[in-house]
Amino acid sequence: MTRTAVALRHVHFEDLGLVEPLLRERGYHVRYVDVGIDDLRAVEVAEADLLVVLGGPVGVGDLEAYPSLADELALLTDRLGRLRPTLGICLGAQLVATALGARVRPSGGVEIGYAPLRLGDAGLASVLAPIDGVPVLHWHGDIFDLPEGATLLASTDRTPHQAFTVGSHVLALQLHLEVDHTRIERWLVGHAHELATHGIDPRTIREDAAAVGPRLAQRARTTFAAWLDALDVEG
């Protein structure tokens, strides 16, 4: 029986990236659902074998301006309550944290660019171990508290809660481990205004992506594969 993976997408270029080929190799039928356009209440979304909530330039604090975020939270609250496999990335991780009762708030700045994580003991014993010491892509301004019952895996100086798990069915990543470095130009163009606003030179990110990207892609693939393997065992 074919398994289904639904990815909630907020902007077209922030896609599954490196995760998509892994899912297809494992026999998942991959479907994108565009938030604010497609029906998040559809049965095939709620009952997907895997739900991936991707990043985007809006935040949990924008609920009044962007009511589709409330639809996502309702979907996540129901899904997490049923212990259904869920991967949250950046905004997706913030929504997962919110659905689990944690607070999300502005950090007072932004963390954009390639820099390594700091893994604690739990992180070093987790699926994130392969990326220890390897610069990863950060692109966010909001941060979240650690939900009750979650296990913290990684942090940075600016962002104390970069990644967490809940059981084996939830992985939340503030960082963008999914990004394919060969397609980073879409991000630089798509977020050109944000980069200019914060005085961040796109050439630096472009150069770092070229330098770090190939090694990071291999480690990221290993990380995501290990998490998917754990889902298979659990299932």
C-alpha cells in the first residue's frame, strides 16, 4: 500500500528540498498543499502517513492577518494528539511548538546564514548526530520555548531551542536542514527584501552554500533517513 506524505507549503521555493527524494525512495506519494489556497481540512491531509510543515515568511504572531495559520494549528493540534508522524521546519517547527502549548515570540533580531549547531547529549545521541560541527542554514527571526515533554536536541547562542523531538513521531527543526544548496539562489531572490533590510550580503550565503553545501547535503540526508527509518520501525 502506497504511503502518503503531505507537505504544507507557504511560499513556492521553500519546498521539501533534500527530503523529497528520500520520501519517494521509500515509496511515499508526495503531495504539496499550498496554505491559504488548498483545503487543509481535507481527509487526505489530516490522515497522511507523514505531514511536513514547511517554512515561510509569516509567523505565529500573524494569526489575525493570516487566518490560514489558525487552520494549520487546528490540523496540527488534532494530528499531534493522535501521535501521527509530523516534521516541522522553521515556521513549521514554531507551529508544532504552539500546538503543543509552547510560546513563540520574536527574538529581537534575525539568524540568517550558515553556522553550526550546539548539540547536547540528547542531540549527539539522536538523528542529528551526523550534522554535529557542520554549518547549517538558519533563516528565522522568531524563537520558541521548549514544549512540555519534548526533548531538546540542539541550540545556538541566539536560539536556545533549535530542534526537538516528541517521542519518535515528531521532529521539529528551527534550522533549514532540508535546503538543497544547488537551489539557494531561489532563497536569495525570494527573500531579497529581508536580506537588504537586515544588511545581510547574499554573496556571503551564496559562497557558504557552495563551500559547505555538498558535505552538509550528505549529512542532512543521513539525518532525515535515520528519522524516517525510526518511523518505519515504530509503524
